[in-house]
Amino acid sequence: MNAVAIFDIGKTNKKAFLFNESYQIVWENSVNLPETTDENGFPCEDILALKNWFLQCWEEMKLQTQYHLKAVNFSTYGASFVYIDEEGNPLTPLYNYLRPYPEKLKNKFYSKNKGEEVFAVKTASPVLGSLNSGMQIYRLKKENPEVFDKVKYCLHLPQYMSFLLTQQGFTDITSIGCHTNLWNFNKMKYHKWIEKQNITEKLAPIHSSEDAVIIENDIAVGIGLHDSSSALIPYIINFEDPFVLLSTGTWVITMNPFNDKKLTFEELQNDCLCFLQYKGKPVKASRLFAGNEHEIQSLKLAKHFDVAVDSYKHVLYDKEIITKLRAKFKQYTKGDSKILKDCPFNKRDLSEFENYDEAYHQLMLDLIAQQIVSTKLVIHNSPVKKIFVDGGFSKNSIYMNLLAEAFPEMEVYAASMAQASSLGAALAIHKSWNTKPIQNDLIDLKFYKH
């Protein structure tokens, strides 16, 4: 049977899978690689260790003789460049997108480009320092011109992984279209600052995310995708009716592929952005640090009530508790965007709650109050009728029931599938390896009534 190899490179976990033609995982491998540091001592990905693990896995996959390995593709975290020379060797560490950005250099950049507000709206990129990957190129050019001169290509991480097999440089629209400061969303082309800084020739040719290059043994190699865009692909393929996807993890990212309204500066300030999905269409998205907040508050609750840290996993939605809490405590239901800056639960006095279950229900009420505002930012003025939730919160009955109640005009579903971003990368190059039609049961749905 035909199979496709997928490498899913996260900041923490590196995973490799073989999918058969029915999109079932038939082989897997995962590793956590220790970080190294850059020249300033800031933690970063060990690019050599990553390369070695990848090539070792690739050889193992080719030995799985029960499957006919037809293709390979990549889904990786974004905002990360590998600068390669003429021989294809990295010239710098794989700088961390969390490393602090020099304020003076940032101010110089924006003052040359009509200021933060005008530039951010044009590029659909909130001002995020190193998380705007184009700013990393600008920094390299200004701080290290000798190294910059040796750069043949600046490759985002998914395209570097592909390069290791093809020795060909490509640029993928999902990588350059995600808060990079590189893409002009008004004109749907590179922003002119890139040409002015003589960076254009160091960006490899743009190719479709559905393209593949044939290497030895007739294996098709995809050019790779940004993981957020990749995780959206199964939904775009499986559902025609307008929807939003809440992808929940450390961040809860609300993605709306059916909102083509231009971003406003106010939306950008509230952590909205646009990225490009694999067919090049804009997706409006909002971010909320809700998974991280949930983790912090769960630790506080466990300590205060002297219970296990993961006790919340056993707390089921209780409508009576919700009714009681709404009568007893102030709830945040105005929909003011100020709520996005700080979770109301931070100001709650835990001694006022009778028990752990009651306090945890209030935490979820406060997180949902924030989520309503964040999600409405991207649902506004669009024809969306369905909300899909995947990731950690999709398994939380309190979160799901409160979300369904908050959006009574929507159909709200908990969605689950194995490895969404890996599945998306496999689907993107379906025609290069799979002889079967794409089935419509890749995603399991559970409907929540309001």
C-alpha cells in the first residue's frame, strides 16, 4: 500500500509519521531534542541535531518494506529562518523567535516604513519583534552584513527541511503570510521594503503548497507548510459551510477562513492577524493565551484546595453550579476588549469558593468571557454558522457547554482527529501519492446543544 511520510516539527516535540492511503497512522517516531544557544547565549533550536534526527528517521522510514513510500511533506512551527550559503550549509544558529529584538533597530525600521500603525495594517502583522520573521532578516542584514552577503537563501524552517532532500530552495505562501512583515495583504505581494533592502534575491521562488519535487525512487517531496495553516487543511477540505476553528493549546487561536474584511489597527492591537491558507486565501485569526492561563490557575487551585494538579480532568459541567456562581459573583459579560489583557479570575479570592469544583467552574466562566470577545473579533460580519473546537479544550465539558451557550446562533462542535497539522501536510500533496479519493470522515465531531 502507498504511504506518505510526514515530519511535524514543533518547538518541543519532533514527530514523524507514515500515513496510509486511508490517512491512518501506520508508523511513528517522536523525540524531544535538547536546545542549544546562539552567540548571545539565548536558547535556540539545535539545527544540526534536528537535521541528524530527520535523516535517521528518513532512512528508517524507507526500510518499512510493507509500505510503498511515495511522498514526504513537512509541517513546522513558524517565524524561524535558516540562512543557507551556496553549498546549502546554515550560516547562523536557528534563532529563537522569542529572543528580544533591539528597540533602536525596531524603531528605525518602522520610522522608515510610515510608522507601526500603517505598516502593521498593510502587512496584517501585529508588532511582535522577532516573531515577525522578516524582522529577523532585517536584523541580520544590519548587525551582520558580512554574513548576510554570504546568504544564498533565507528559508523558513519547513522549506529548509524540504531542501535537505531536494537541494532546491522554495518559499511557501503559508510561511510568508503569517505575521512576517514580508507580505503586503492589500496588494497580495511582497512589501516594497524588501526590494529597497536588497533582500528579494535572497528569498527563494514562491511555489504552491500543493507542489512536490520528484527525487530518487520517484518519491515526491512537498515544500512544507506552516503548522497553523496545515492544521486548518482537513477542515477546509471536509466542510463547505462557513465555519471558524478554535485551535486550543497553550494559545487558543480562532481561525476564520470566511472573513475577507481587512484588518483594522484596533484588531491588530487586540492580537488579531491575518495569515494565508495553503491555497493563498487570507484567514483572519485572533489569539488568546488561554491554555497558558488555564495551566497557571489550575496550579493555584490545586495548591489552595490541596488536590492533584490534574483534578480538573474529573470535573464535569454542572448547570446548577453555573447558576449559583452567576448569582453569587460578578460576571464579565459586557464584551469589552479590555478583558483580553488579563483574565478576571486573577482577581478572585479563592477562599470565597466552597470547594474545588465551584472554583474551577468560575475559572472556566472567566476564560469563556475572554474567549467570547476574542472569537467575536474574527466572526464579526462573516457568514459563519459553525464553530469547531480542537485540541485540549475540546475535551473539557465545561468549556464546550459554556461556549455553546455563548453562541446560541451557531452549531458548536468538539472536533477530534489524529495529528491535525500532520494530516494537513499529507492532504496538501494528496495528488502526488494517493490514488484514492479523500474520504469525508477524517474528523470526529461531537455536537453541543445550548
